[in-house]
Amino acid sequence: MDVLNWSRLDANISTNHKTLALLGMKGGEHALLVYLFSHGYCTGHGTDGFIPKAAIGTFHGTAKDAALLVDVGFWDLADGGWEVHDWTDYQPTTAENQLRSDRARKAAAKRWGTGNAPGNA
């Protein structure tokens, strides 16, 4: 599976009403970092915004952080974990990434010849 090594983040996140609410809460600074790290987790693992409960610790999160993120609306509760709110409205889905990667691979094969495309050995 081809996954991205970047995600989109609102340039005005520092003044977003959810951020401001979170920063007014005890532990909000840490929860905000967990939110940012969750973008990396979801993008790097191609989860389309889903965060399994078992994975939250892999990016330094706790149940308290998750509760704060749900309270302000950065995350939504989901079966077995959480989802980053409106993930697919702002991030390309795993299927879209795969399609783009396949198109690029085919274009490279066409340009460079079938056996010489990057990744073809």
C-alpha cells in the first residue's frame, strides 16, 4: 500500500476555535500535540482518519487526551477507537492515494519504458 508522508493541516490552526477551547483546558496543550501526531499516524498508516484504541499510545496519547479531543470536536468516537473529524473532507483517502500512485507508475513506465520505471526491478 502506498501511503503519504504528509497531511494537510489548517494554516490557522493556532486560532481555530477548537484549538482555543482545548488550550483553555487542563492538559489541553498535550492533547493538541496528540491531535497533531494523530495526523501523522493516520497518514502514515493509511487509516483514512481512524485511530484504534490500541494505537493511541504509539503517538504519546492517553484516554484523557482522547476525551479532550472529542470534547472540542477534533476527534469523533468510533467503534474501537476514534476518527479525526472530517478527515476525508481535507485529506486524500487511501484509495485516492493508491489511484494517484498507480497513475504515476504507469506514466513513468510509459515515459521510461516498461522495465525501467522506478520501482520495477
